Amino acid sequence: MKRTVTLILLLSPFFLLAQSNKHTKLQVLVDKHQYNKACQKADKWLKKDINKKHLSKEHIAGLWYYKGKAYSASYFQKVNELRSDDNDAYGDLSYLIDEAINSFQATHELSRDVFQVKAFQQINALHQFLSMVSKRYYKIENYERYYVNAKRARICNLYVHDHSPWYKDPYPIDTKLMYSLAYAAELTKRDEEAITLYEQLLNMGDDQQDIYKNTSHLYLSLGDTIKAINVLDYGTSLYPNSKELLYYKLDLLLNVGMYEEAYQEAENAHNFFPSLKAELYFIQGSTYDRAFLASNEDSKTAFYFERATKAYRQAISHSPNTYTYSYNLAALYYNKVLLLSPTIEDSFERQEEYIKTIKEAKLALENAYQLDKKQESIISALEFIYERTNEVDKLESLKVSRG
């Protein structure tokens, strides 16, 4: 019995030295940039040693740690070699970084000594590096790799946040990275994941106004118009002075045919944007202009036309030299002339309305023409009107000026 104990005591330093030597050999391979060999060695030794009960947890943790270093270094090397014109030369490298992340996490959870600290530092460094790499892929428009790297960076960020040392404040959640990942998910058609991330950012109080627009756009693409509008309602309630959010919401309402809501939204905005009166009146005019063109009911058509002309005239009164305002008013009258084109069967009232609209269209078109005498669509519309009013001299003058 005594001899057996002596034998074990003599062998113990040998075992410890052998364990340490494996760590040293892996470190040397990494230092010499022999990453593939280091990865193979680490995999082989882990498979061989992981179930041996006489080996210490710290030894196994060390093997996990150096495996993580080998795989992460291999990934860094390949990414740094990539050129913008050959950004898929190595194909999908995510398996390398996944091995690295998993290895460092295994180290951190197994070790209770120096390797735990080192692994934590490596995971935090991966968060920073992968965030940077994701931006690089975004710049060269490789959006799938942009997503893959942002996704891994977030995994690392969440890990260090959840496993921060008890004696320190938790590492903060990287909200900029969350936004990048959400946008990457949006670009790669992972709409539901993108929405989840955007909503998490909103709940965290992130003040990036693009989040409201992007989330609304995603809901709309999924066919949920109500949620798309609700997100913008919430955004504009928080940022009532945001011109960007207002215009995005107005555009959405117009595109889904909610003309009354769009008009009222612009009407309310006059209180927040007194310097934008001309623009807002123009938007209100455009709103009912679209409704006028889309309507099939005479009573509604007349109402929409009246509202549109009134708003356009208000826009022009605040900015008389803005060509777009005069152009849209002229186009609105011209479209009504075409709509009213008389026939023998028309009532006297309809023919009277046609004559009145012709006169108003002519005046509006002439005003727009004075602001831009090279606009072909206005010239053609004026020629049409002069032919109907038999104003031969004006018609000839237009043709001469056109050359």
C-alpha cells in the first residue's frame, strides 16, 4: 500500500506537466500562425481528454480556451485577407467563429481560475471585432455576411452582459449593434426577427427615429397596415417635431388610400411646423388630388376637387414662385377638363361646368407656364386648351416658342 501511494505521488507532477505542455504547444502554434494545425490538435486532445476523470477541470478549460483562440485567429486571418471584389473567396466562415464562441463559453463555464477571466475577455473582444467586421460587409453590400457577423456579435454581447462578474456593473447591451442586426435582418428578408429587435429597441427607449419607420415598413410588407400605422402614431406622439416621421406617415397613409386621415394629419401638423405652411398645404392638396383621381362617385369627386384646389391655392399664396405648387394646381384642373369632356347627351349644367373648368384650367396652366416655359407637359396641356377655346394666336405663339 505504501509503495502504491509513493508511485502516485511520483506520477502526479508528470501528469501536471503533460497537461501544461498541451496548453503551451497550442499557444505556440497560434503564435506561429499555424491555426489549422492548432485547431486540429485542440479538437483531438479535447476528444481524448474530456472524459478522463483524473484530469483537472482547469486542464480541460485550457484546451477549450486555446481551441477558441485557434479558431478565432483563423477567422480573423481569413477575414483580413478578403478584398472587396472577392468577399466570398472562403465561402461561409461562420463555422469558425461559432467554434470560437462555443469554445470560449465552455472555458468560462468550466474554469474557476485564470482561464475564466481570459475567456470572458475574449468573448467581449469578439463582440467588438465582429461588430466591426459586420460593418465592413455592409459597406461592400454583402448583406448575408453583414447579418451573420452582427448576429454572432450580439451573441457575444449578450453573453458578457449576462455573465458579468458579480462585483461589477453588467456590461451594457449594445443598442447600436442591435439596430445593425435588425437592419441586416430586414435587408436579408428576415422580417419577423427584424421586427422583434426593433420592438425591443423601442421598449428600451432607443431614440433612433429610423426604428419607427423601419418597423412600420416591415409590418406593411407583412400585410399588417394597422400595426404599421400604430407604430408611426407612437413615433410621432413622442417626436411631434420630427418632419421626417411626419412625412413618412403621410406617405404611408396616402399609399394605402387613407386620404381623410392623411389630410387631417397634415392639418394638425400646422401647429407644430408653422414654417412649413406652404409644404403642408401642398401635401393636403396632393392628398385630395389623389382621392379625386381615384374616386368613382360624382359627389365625392366634387368634394375632393374643391378641397384639393383650395389647399393648392393656399400653398401658392405662401410661396407663389414654387413651380411644383402651380404645376399641380394646373394639372388638377387639366385632369378635370379631361374628366368632363362633353358629349351631346350631357346636361346643360355639366356643359356649363366644363366651360367654367376650361377657363380655370387655362389660367392655372398659364401661371405655371410663366414659371417654367420649357416644361413640355404644361405646353402640351395649354395647346389642348387653346384649341378648345379657339385662341389661335396664343396657340401659334406657343408653337413658335417651342421651335
